[in-house]
Amino acid sequence: MTKEELLKIYSAYIPYGLEFISSKDNERHLLTDVKTVSDYPLWASTEWNEETLKYEPEINLKPSGGIGNGFKIEEVKPILYDLSYLTKEIEHEGETFVPTERLMNYASNFGVNRGVFEHMLSSILEGNTCITELPYYLIIKLLEWHLNIFQLPEDQFINKATLTNK
């Protein structure tokens, strides 16, 4: 994948608290910004506040500005669930659930036929459906739950399910 493609993918996850591990310091960071015209296009807040249990912005005085620290694209691996975890238990915001079961409930709320929805989910799992063919509400949920919906190759992300320190 090109740098531009990766930046577009990473930026889709920004509103949903995407974390990554950097080869620069082997630490976990929260992605906060993407700057397309920069040697350091990925920006992250790195200050973990033990009281609020959240990342806090850290002021960066580099000439390019920004909040946090800049990272090169090759220094970053996002932490995502493999798409196969649509049918397995995941943890999100302290809650454990199976995404397909949760999505079936959402589908009925949107008046989607169960058979149509099951076909859509199996198509996703088999890699036969492009992300742009999915309903918006489904894309949002998959991004929110940090599933690898853009099908990054295994060497370009860290599987959240196998990460020992979630």
C-alpha cells in the first residue's frame, strides 16, 4: 500500500480512538492527527493520565506544530482486530461481545432483513465485499470496534486480540 492509502485508512479511525505501537519507542500511542504533507504525518498524544485513565495532549514545539509527537508512516503499526473477529468475542470500552451478534440487533433496528444482513456479513468475512458497498451505520460500528475493515496485510497491523496488554 502507498503512504497516501495508509494515511487515508488511519484517518478513518481517528474519531474512534485508534492506538498504534511505534517501532521508534515500542510504546502504545493514541492517534490524534494525520498531516499529509509532512515527514512525520502521524501524530499522537503520548501522555497517559493515571487519574482520568485517558491520553492527554502533549504540546510539541517542533516547527511543524501539532499536539503530541510526530511519527513516520513506517514507524507505526495500528492495533486492530483481524476481520475474522467479527464472529469472535472482542473487548471494546470494557465490554466483551461478539460483533456479529451486536450487529444483528442493529440491523433489526434499521429494518434490515435478517437474511440479507447475514449474507452481507458472510460476504465481508469471505473478502467478497468492498468497504464502499457497506451501509454507513455498519462501517461506523466496524471502525469504532477497531476491526481491520480495510484488510491491511497481517504485517501492517498488530492484532488486538493477540496483544498481551490490551
